[in-house]
Amino acid sequence: MMKYLSTRDRTLRITGAEAVKLGLSKDGGLLTPESIPQIDGDFLTTLSKLSYQERTAKVMALYLTDYTEDELLGFAGNAYGPDKYDTPAVAPLRKVDGSTHCLELWHGPTSAFKDMALQMLPQLLSAALGKTGEDKTVCILVATSGDTGKAAMEGFAGVPQTKIMVFYPKDGVSQVQEAQMVTQEGENVGVCAVVGNFDDAQAGVKRIFSDPELREALARRGYLLSSANSINWGRILPQVVYYISAYCDLLRDGEIRLGDKVNFCVPTGNFGDILAAYYAGRMGLPVGKLICASNRNDVLTDFLRTGVYDRNRPFHTTMSPSMDILVSSNLERLLFHLSGENDAEVRGYMESLAKEGRYEVSDQIKSALREEFWGGFCGEEGTTAAIAKLYKDKGYLIDTHTAVAAGVLEQYRKETGDQTPTVFVSTASPYKFCDHVLAAIGETPKGGGVELLDQLHAATGTAVPRRLAALKGKKRRFDLTAEKAEMDNVVLDFLK
Ligand SMILES: *Cc1c(COP(=O)(O)O)cnc(C)c1O
């Protein structure tokens, strides 16, 4: 049976269900599989003939050995079915030119790629409660930079034995994102704006998690805290699937031959999405370079180039808010693997990050980073230019986050001359960020919020995602704002 250990304590050994239930290890480390299952050419050939749901069950079963493949297939059917996803392909590839493909991950209920994991996690968690004999109600706390919160609520709404409370930075999300969150339905959901930026909200949630007295008080009320942030293994694993699936689609469509390498270019914030691509490569998927695309908050670009992670820098609010992050939590899992699973070394880096806001990795890790990754960033002007260029040249409309990846991919190719077929990842529908997308294609946004959906539709003739169109006329249900120091009380109130 596959066991999970902590990046800060490799002697810990818990089951997959326990790892999903806990979200984060008690020692502050990230729960991580003790070994990485291997796949081969036969596996990929088999998968290339299967549906996305079947691919999901086969890949996830390799890691979650305490769930059956049938069980996982049932979850995948619920997560990615026609009532949730607007295309049977679920995560379709769009060919942009001979060697460039775009992996569209936003065809789910909230029009962002977070749905890929958050339609799955609640089902994994709900089953985990049964598997571990848990009788408490799980309360999910989420700090969101915009997309996670909505996607998590949509996944957890109405799921028995769960509640969910979402914190978002008051002025750090788009109007459509805010409208999506404050209109969320469901009796077990709560939403609160935090005065500050995403890191403030995330630090607040982390503080609550690491407060033993608060946990104790909540336990007495029958609640157990857990996380749906991308530090939960149940978030990373469903994301591993779509990289393998994209490769299988390229195989099936004759774009590549078995064994050919493919690069992935991923717009990155918390390092979750690109970490999933790293796992796919470690499993044996033929991956060339992993191109890590950041916006103006370029802490990861510097890290990949120098080996120094330094969060002591200005925080920028950008038009790709889901990537406005200075502390990329999932990087800890990469450090764990690249250090040869050296928990003491990881603890050292994380202590230094907590104390000084920076750390420098070993030469061994530096050379592994250079080998497998390439980091670049795309500023605001570059983001706008990438949207305009792809729309003008190819008639393809992308959102601001995807544009960061497109911009960085262009830099990468210019700088390296690498011709390897490349998939860049599209993480949100352009309709989630109408104002910036309209401006980028030369339109003047008129009005605000959800009215812009119609304007973008009129200007481009592309389809408005069904659920976003339905936001118009939906009633606002939540109106709570808190200082970050008050977040504990918000949680205590919610779980009265
Ligand atoms: C969350 C998000 C990202 C960043 O993903 P990470 O897993 O945090 O790296 C990129 N684009 C969009 C639209 C997102 O919602």
C-alpha cells in the first residue's frame, strides 16, 4: 500500500485517505507519496484509447491504493460529467501551430483550471472520512487569490459532513471572480473578504491551522480543520492526470510518436500546477523542459535562475491575480524530491524562509533545477501583447494568466532555440477577466462586472461560459469583510 510522509519528517507514514483528510502535516510539512509509481509506453498507449474519466481513475489508482479503481472511476464520472464540463474531452488540446498546443483546463463549472482538482477533492475527502472512521465534520478553510475559493465552494457545496469557509483579498480579485463567490449557493459555505493581499489571507489561514488551542476548541464543537489549498495531495494528484492525458491526446492524434519528449509551459503561482507536471515526468512521461511562467511577481524566475528564493521584494497586484504570490507553498515538495528526500535539509530551508524570508538551495538542487526547469516572467505589457498577438494571428482568445505562459514561451524559444513540441497550459476562460482581455484586443471596456461578458461576446463572437452568463441577476449572499487579525473569530463564528 502507498504511504505518505511529510516533507519535514520522512518517518511519518500515513495512508492516502489520511493524507487527503489532513491536508497538511502537523509538523507544517507537505504530505507526499513515499515513492513515485512508474508508467511505461504500454500504459500510455492504453490510456490514449480511453476517456478522460477512465484515464483519471487509472492514474489516480497508482497513488491512492486505499481507494479502488472503480471508486475513483465513479468520482471521475461525477467530477467531469456533462453537467459539469461543457466538452466531453474535459481537458481538450487546441493546436496553435505545428509544434505548439494549448491545453484548455477551464471547461468546468467555474471556468478556471481549479475545477479539475476541486471537483475531485471533495469526493476523495468524503470517502476518506469513511475510510478513516472519522465522525467529526470537516471544515475546509481556503485562502484564495480568486479562482480556488469559488471552485472549492462549487465542489464542496452540499457535500455531507463538510463545511467550507473562503477568505479572499478584498481588492485582489476580479469583479467576475467576486461576483462568483458572493453569490455562491449552499448551506455549508461561508465567504469573507480580508483587508490585505493573498499572502495575508494565506498567512491567516496557516496561522489558524497551526493554533493548537483553536483546533482544540473546534474539536470540542465537533469540527476538524482541513485544507483545500493546493498543498493538499488530493489537489495535486488530479492535476497530474491532465499532463499525462495531453501526451496521450498528442499520441492519439499522430502529433508525436511514443517516446517523443514534450515541453510544458505553465503559468504559475503557488507552484501546484507545474509541480503536477513534474510528478508526471518523474513517473516516466517523456517530458522535456518544464517552463515556469510567472507574472511581474517573479520570485520563482529568480529562484530557478539563481537557486536563491527571496520573498523580500515588493508585491505587485497584476491583471493575472491568481498568480500574485510571493510564497509558493508547493515548492517545498519539489525541494524534498530534488534533495534526495532529505527532510532535514527541507526543514532548514523552511526555517530560513520563516525567519529571514529567504533561503539558498544546495549545488545539487541548483543543477537539478537547471536541468529540468526554465523560469521566465511576463510583465503587464507583455501579457496584453500576448493576448493581442494570439488573437490577431490565430483568432484564438486567451485570458491574462494563459497569456503569461504564451509570453514566456515565446521568450524561451527565442533564448534557447528549442524546437521540442510544447504544450502551454490555459488556466482560465477569457470571460473571467473581460476588462483586461477587451482592452488587449483594442476594445474599450464599458461598464463593469458581468456586463462586460456581453461586450466580449459581441466583440469576438466567442461563447460565454454558461455559468458565467447565469451570474447576471444572481443575488449577493455574502457581505463580510475582516482585518487579517480577526480571521480566527470569523471561523469561530462560522462554526458556532
Ligand atoms: C491558480 C491559478 C494559477 C496558478 O496555479 P498554481 O497551481 O497556483 O501555480 C494560474 N492561473 C489561474 C487562472 C489560476 O486560477
